[in-house]
Amino acid sequence: MRWGFGVGIGVIVCFAAGFFWMVTFIQNVGVPQVRMMQTLNSTNLDIGALGTDEQGHGLFLTRNNLQRTTQLFQDRMSQQGWTYTGQEGSGYFFKKGRQTAVVTTRIMHRKFIQIQVQHNVVNIADSSTTNKTHSSDSL
């Protein structure tokens, strides 16, 4: 009887710890990012749109393959008339006429890369994610 009670308490503690971790993860990452992570894992999309940040920069998410990601956003910027001019750290510089734009990348949770496009000058997301709104705060 004691073993059964101990195992039951152990299961409850493990469940509570897992639930607490999941809630903390979602609060730290954000619901839109978690939804986009799920979308990227379950579809063939390369880049998904997350919306814009407080400064009006475009935010996008892709799977963690930096070489492929870099080539994808350079191609998509080029398609809109932007010329790649160089890189410093995680910042990639583009020029179009007198305008300049910086695209930055950062790794999120080992499996994803967040891309920020300065002033949202180009929507680099796959077309099937560009019209979706990911700003809802409920799952």
C-alpha cells in the first residue's frame, strides 16, 4: 500500500512539473511563436510571418538551418529589388537605391531561427502565412 501511494504522489509531482514547464515556456516564448513553431513542424512552409514588433520591424520564423535560411531571405529580398551588401555578426545588410535595410537573425530554442526585417521593408514569409494573424494571446 505504501508503494502505491508513493508512486501516485510521484506521478502527480511529475505531471505538475511538466505542466508548470509548459506554461512557463509559452509565457516566455509567446503564443504566436509557439503556434508558428507548430505550423512549421507540421507543414512544408519555409518561413512564417509573426507580425511586427514595437518598432515596426517585420518578424518571421523558420526552422534552424542558418545556411538555408540566409539563402532564402537573401533570395526574397533580391526578388524585391534589394541588393545584398554584406554581413556583420547576425546582421545582413541590403541596399535599394538610397535605402538600406538590415535583416537580423537569432536562434530560438535550438530548432528555430527568428528573422527580423528592419522597418518590414519586404515580407519574406511564404505566401500562405502572410495573411494569417498570429497575435492572439489564447491557445
